[in-house]
Amino acid sequence: MSGTTTAAVGLRRRAAGAGANRWVVLVVLCTSLLLVAVDATVLHVAVPAVTEDLKPSAIELLWIVDTYPLVCASLLILFGTLGDRVGRRRILLLGYALFGVASAMAAVADTAQVLIVARALLGVGGAMIMPATLSILRQVFPDRRERALAIGVWSAVAAVGAAVGPLLGGFLLEHFWWGSVFLVNIPLMLVSLPVGRLLLPESTGAGDGPWDVVGALMAAAGLFGVVLGVKRLGGGEPVDSAFTVVPLVVGVALVVLFVRRQRRRKHPLVDLRMFARPAFSTSVGCIVLAMLALVGLELIAAQYLQLVLDLSPLETGLRLVPLTFAAMAAGLFGARMLRRFGPRRMVSSGFCLTAFAVVLLTAMGRQDNPGLLLAGFVLLGFGLETTLFGAYESMLSEAPPEQAGGAAAIGETSYQLGAGIGIALLGSVMNAAYTPGLTSVPGVPASASAAAGHSLGEAYDVAGRLGGPAGDALREAARDCFVHGLHVTLLVSAGLLLLGAAMALRLPRAMQCETVAVEVPSPRAGVGTPTHAPPVDVGRGG
């Protein structure tokens, strides 16, 4: 690196760190992310205790679990773009406060309805926090090399949060009541609010023209309908059900109208011209495809470990721990890999490595093979995180700084939509491969076979009620059919991942460090002169 470039990078770092150490800011932002990631999974282990205490109906229990991710995904664009307009730190701090209040409300909820409302408010708070953390990170780290390292730490913390949630929830449930899984948020928020107000820098976008309130509400309602419809499909609801079709159709229509509205407006809520940039649109597509291909496998893998291999929930969680540690390692080494290989080779290789891991896992059968599972999960976690890291970093770096909140919201929305579609798609593939094999089990009535075809867990229940040789035959057939369905689903997922690898070839070969304008103190007191650091080719992609 030349002396001029070194000086320019130093100026950029000093400018970004004015008033606050950027690495301290990263710690504060990662704490925010950790809370949101933990809260997304911490309730899963508390569902039986909640059911026993509050006696919710089946529909109420579904909303208790799904309200948080549903509301959060719907409001990401609204709050991401609002942060660009009124201040990202302001939205983040409001999110902190709302998250703390909603956590207290959830902890003391004495009815299912109160808990559902509290979970919805937690979703609102999460939607305020998530895009704000990424957009502030984009502002505080203008140098792409440092930003890549920061995003790596950020993504590693997200992996930790997703894994810690169930473990923390299980520990608290062993010693306290179910509401304690929400109370842990409050002391952290009480610390984060004053620390964030003191240390986090405020930043906004260009602020040209009025904020499009109608467009923001249209996007929120449209995404709510789309995510709700997709979640119902993923939950096995009938495709022709009005409660599935109507939200999906209305949601898609509103999203289409939102896009048309943004194209017509002089000052759009989301500048859709970002999608004309190949690196941005490709990164968003890679995020969707990675989650679409893999998120359903997590649910299927948990069922395989518990229902086929007869592992306890704790043993299942421990088997999945290597996946989390591999994802953490990929996040921490992501910046170095991005500099070495460039976005194109990094994301494409991540897809290929993940596809290899998925194909490797097709060797899973009815017998436990710990070594195979360890190797497959390690490769899966490392490959997936490598892919998502490269895609997120490229997407955020490609977006204009003034659109950082909107870009971060688009990335998070793509993640949520990909996850929802993946559960629906791979769940359908699994059912299509699993069900036919149970239609003609010797000695099993047709009605029992039809009920067993819904899921492996239900097949075990039916087999238990039948008893005798017929029950044993149904149990064995269901287990064989599930393993077959798992293999088919893995192969479909591998195909989607290879499609993602081909898509990633549209990304830039090398990591381009963009030109950033900073204020350089002039020899004259109080006068600043903008200086531009030249772009630097860091990657060695060929």
C-alpha cells in the first residue's frame, strides 16, 4: 500500500471514530444483536411451561410463537428507512426502550392474549434494532476492510445468540418460572440505553423530500401478509385454505403496489435503483437462496436426531453445537477470506462447500453415526456463514451510505422471507417423499396410514395406539420413509445451493475499497477540506 493510501485510510478511521471509539461502538451494537437473536429462540424451550400455565388454545399457542418473527419481518423496511430519515441512533434507542418494556410485560403475562401482545411489541422493538445496528456499523466503519471485520464479528454474535437462546432458556426453566426467559433482557437494556446514548454516533441519510408514510405502511402490511401466508404453508396448512391464500395474495399485491409507488416517487422510501447494481441484487438473491435451501433442514435435522436416533433434546442440542462454532469461526475469519479471495469466489465457494456438506449428510441412515454428523455439521456451519457473510458485506458496501438503513432492512427482510419460503418448500418436498410409503403398510388400516402420513411424530402416536405387530410395522415403515424423505430433501437443498453458487458468479471478483470523503483539518483554524481516499483493490480474485 502506498504512503498516500495509508494516510487516507488513517484519515478515514479518525473521522469515523470522532467522538467514539468505533470498536466500542461495535461492542454496543453486538450486544443489541445478541439480545434480538437470543429472544428469537429462547421461547422455544419454554413452550411446554407456557402451555401448562396459561392454557392457550392451539391458535393462541401458534401466535405466541410466531408473532415475534412475523411482526419483526414486516416492520424492518419501515423502521430501517425511518432511521435513515430521523436518525439511526434515535430509532435504535427507542427500540431498546420498547424491547425492555415488552420483555417485562411478557414476563408477568397472566393470559395468552397479554403474552401475544407482548411478543408483538418485542417484534416491533426487534425491527427497530436490527437494521439500525447494521446501518450504524456501515456509518462508523467507512473503510471497507475494517467494516468487513466488524461484520464478521457481528455475524458471529448472531450465530452465538441463536445457539445460546435454547440453552439459556433451558437453564432458567430449571431454576425459575417461564417468565424468567424474558426478564434477562431488562438489565441488559437498562445498561444499553445510557451507554448507547453516550457512545453511539447519530447519523441520517440525505433526508430529501417527505418520508413516504403511505409507502411504509403499504410495505409493512404487504410483508405481513406474505410472511404470514408463507409461515402457514410451512406449517403444513392446506394450500387452498382462505386463511393462507388471502394473506398471501393481498400481501403480494401490496408489495407490487409498493414497488410501483417507489418507482414513481421523486424521493422514494427505498431507492430501487440499488437493485440495478449487480452486486447488490445478487447479494440479496444469495441471502434468500441460502436461507431457502437450509432453514428447513434445521427443523428436519432436529426431528431426525430425536425421533429416528432417539436422542434427548439436550443431546440433540449438543450435536448441533459444532455447527454453531463453525459458523462463529467463519464469521471471525470472514474478513480475511474476503480480502484474500474476493466476494465472487468467497460466496460461490461457500455455497459449494455447503452443498458438499448437505450431500455428505445423505449418508445418514437409521443408525447413529456421530463422526459423519460432526463432519457434516461443521462443514455446513462454516459454508453457510461464509456465504451469508460475503453476501451481507457486499450488499451493505454496495448500498449508498444515505440508504444504509433501507439496505440493511432489505437484507434482513430477505433473510426472513428466505427462511419462511424454505420451511414451506422443503417441508413440502419432505412430505411428498415421506407420505407415499405409508399408504400400504401390511395390517395397518387406511385411516391410520393417512394419519401417520402427516408427520413422523404422529406416526409414532398412531403406532402406539395400534400396538402389536401392526404398530411395530407402522413404526418401522415410518422411520424408513422419514429417512428416505430426508435424503430427497437434502438433494433438493444441494441443488438450490449449487444454483446459488452459479448466481454468486455475478459478484465482483475483488473487494473494492470505495472512495470515502472525510474532513481534513486545514492549517486555518475551523476550516475543513474534503479529501478522497483512492479506491484500493484488496481481493486477489482471479
